[in-house]
Amino acid sequence: MLAFILFLIIVWIILGIIGAVVHGLVWLLIVAAILFVATLALGGSRLRAGRGRATR
């Protein structure tokens, strides 16, 4: 699961860079930023939930 989340984060960073560099694709930068934050939030919540079960 962690590898998949890291893969998604890398994809969002690459899309954000493309959106920032290519003129007219600012919307791609915005979408990539939103998805990046959503992936971090989802990944963080799942990692914290997984750790809580392992200690019980």
C-alpha cells in the first residue's frame, strides 16, 4: 500500500511540474496539487490506522 501511495505522489508531482512549465496547462497544476494533498491525507490516515491495530 505504501508503494502505491508513493507512486501516486510522484505522479502528482510530475503532473504539477508539467502544468507549471507548459503554458496553458495551469489547470493541470491545480488538479495535481489537489490530488497530491488528497493522497497525502488518505495515505497518512491509513498508515496511522494500521499502526494503531498493530500495537493492540
